Amino acid sequence: MAKSHVLLCATVVVVLWLLQARLPPAFGKRVRLPRRSKDNPRAQKRGASLLSEDDLERSRSWRQPPRKWLRIPKSGEGCCDFRVKRDWRWRQMIEEPLGVYEHCNATGRPRFHAVFASAPGKEEFLGCFFTPMDAAAAWDARARREGWRVLNYPSGGQEEAETWLQDKFTYWRSKGFPYPPTDREWREGQLKDLEKVDIDSLWRSRDCLEVGNFQGSPGDELCWSFHPHSFSISKTGARDRTGVVKQKPSALQTFESNSGLMKSLRTCLERAGDPSCQPETLRMECKFHDDSMVFQGGGSWIANFPPTVAAAIYQRFAPQGIVYDACAGWGGRLLGAYLGGVRKYIACEPSSKTFAGLKDFAEFLPNMEVELNQCGAEDFEVPEQVDLAFTSPPYFNTEAYSSEKSQSHVRFPDVEAWRRGFLRPLLARMVESLRPGGHLLLSVTTRRTHRRAGLDLETDVQEIVSDLGLLQEPSLNMQSASQARPIYVWKKDEKKKKQRCR
């Protein structure tokens, strides 16, 4: 009995030892500072992440020619035609060189894709390789042709592959979340740059407005500087197996998690094409990612209506006029009203923090009359007739702006009650506020996730506004390089309304 007991204990110890050997090291060990030799020219420059010209001359790593067996697999060898960014776990996130994506091919051994991004949305597929070092060499050569000085992978034993990533991780972990500046000088500089934008040039055609990037439009940074709490806002995720709705992590939560920050830093370089990881780039990447161990976009992308697009709309539909915004949000349409030369801007906003930010924003903008109301638009009677009623209503509980009772999704907790108690009264009051000949514009887009939750906002608003007697006109489109979003347009025809009343 004693021998069997000893044998069992020994077996358990051996199994535990083997498991420990197979498990990856703890995260703290993975992100510790790399050990650099005293001869390394970067050893004394801990904060450096990019090599200078002098470093390049002294570093032996990049004076060596590429390996002779660097090649792209021939067709028919099991290489695929596309890259995969999903399921990128810690081994790829930290140990794989920059710009390299592993694709596990079902018909053969894994391949490694090199993908280079010189700017957001501008990705170049450099090829599929047998080893991550070969893919890294192709990526690094392309980065250097672009003018980047990035040390991608160890070639002569002088550096470690994750140096760039560790440098950035250590810097931002000590620095804290990169909130936008709030000093007046910076804000005034941003506003002066926006005033130089040619608003008319945004119109591609009579019905199409060009948007460079929905993820970061001109003027967004100025708006976010008045709403630092926006980075703590979460979006609603999918339901789990028990039917409970999960909240996606906010940008701040992603930044505060080690995995979220690590992913965001990598994609500053590999998705946004920013080798210096500027604060505004890192803020965007933290919104895009979640804090899980899986490398894929699953964060809380809190969007702002593009201010310059709003300015173009105001110039066409309400030049020097009075406008009403039922859901002011983050201030994109407020800033657009200023840039578009609106005489008076009337708006509602129920969230106390957002209202405070809008109030400070309105005081910062000169030469425009602004009337802000801290209340839900379903209860607000517009005090005067307006030339244009223009807004983007919330998508029920898609974004948890606040838990205050004034929030529409808190006051009306299910979709049907929200339609009856919030959406219909809001649209009715917007229609009532219009002068004869005035226009109603709504920016709404229904995605597949909304329909799954029982919400089809595009169909709902068109049916409700049609019942209210407005004449629908051709819709506008906000067009970016990758997608288009509609803005629905109606006009108030007083003559037709009187005929219907008879």
C-alpha cells in the first residue's frame, strides 16, 4: 500500500511538471524588458522604439543579407489566397514578429502571411511564407521602403523580436490612457484647422457626401476632448447561452487590460500604419479591440457623427437658419452647425455628463446661438419653428451611454415599448417643429445584429414619418472607401397636410 501511494504521488508530480513545462509563461514574464548586451547600441536608450540612421549603421542585425531560401510557396502547395486575423493568441501576439499573421491551413502545415498597412484601410498583402522569419523579412523590407525604421526580428542575436512591442507597452502602461488634450490653445488650433476645410468639396454628387473614414473624421478629436467619459462607454454585445446580454469592454477597459493594450499597440502599426503609436491612433485601436485573449475586433466603437458632413448638410438645407437636433450626442452636429454657418442650434441631451460636455463645447464655439436642454426629446416641445430637424437617434440599448432614468432604453426597457414611448413621440415632435417647406433628416442604419434583437430602425422611422404626413425625397449617402450609410430626407408640405385634414 505504501509503495503504491508513493508511486501515485510521484506520478502526480511528474504530470504536473510536464504540464507546467507545456504551459506558456506568465504574462508578466512575457512582457518584461528584453535582455540586451552591453554592446547593443540601443541598450542605453530604453525608450527608443525606432532605429535612427546611426543605429542602423552600428547594428549588425540589418547588415546581413536576407536568407537565400526566402520564397513564396508555389501554387498548389497548400497556400491560401487570403489572410486571417482571427484567433491570434498570445504566441502570435507577443512572440511572432511584427506584420506576420499565422494561417493554419487545413490542407497542409501552417503558413505565415505578411500584411503591410501604410495607412488605415490601406493594407498590402506581401505574400504567404513557410516561416514567420521569412514573412517578417518581407514585411520589414516593405516598412523600410516606406521610411519606417523598425527592428522587426533578431537576425544576429543583438535584439529580441518583441523589443518594439515591449517598449511601447512599458511606455503607455506608465503614461496612462491617452485622453485628448483639453487646453484651450490646442482646441483653438483644432478649430482653426477645421475652418480651413472646403466643405463644398465633400459633395461627390447631388446626393452623395464623401467621408474619408468613419472611424476618425475631421473634428472628432475636438469633440472627444469635451467628452473624456466617452471612452468609458460600452456597447451591447451578443447574448450568451443563458440569454444574458453581455457588455463589450469600453476603450478604457481595453487599455487597462494587458491583452487589450498589447493588441491595440500591435494594430497601431499593423492596421493603422502608425509606427510611432500616436495617442489619437491608440485611442482608436482601444475602441476597436476587446480585452480577451483572442485577437479580433470586439470592443466598443463609440462613433461620432462626422462634423464636416453635418456642416455640408446644414449649408444646403438651412443656410443661416435655425436647426433642431433631438439627440445631440457627442457634438458632431453641434460643431457642424458652427462650421456650416447656422444661426441658432437647438438640441436635447438627457445624459448629465454628456450635457455638461456639450455646454462647455457651446461656450467654446463663437458667434452662434446655442440652446441646450437636458431632457429626453420625447418630452421636449421645440419653442420655435425650425428650418431643419436633423439627428441620429440612439439604437435602443446598443450603446450604454448612461444608466440614468432619463435614458430612453432605461425608461422603456423593451424594444416595443421603446418604439411607442420614445421613437414615435420623438419623430412627431421633430415634424411639429418644422416650418412649412422645412426638412427632416435622419441618419439611421440597421445592421444584422440590430435585426436579431428585433430592431429595424430604418423601416420604423420611414413608416412613422410617412404616417405623420411628410413627403420623402431622395436620400443622401455618406460614402467612405469601404461602405456607405444613408441619410433619409423628408420635406414638410403644408398644402398637402391641409388637404389631408379635410
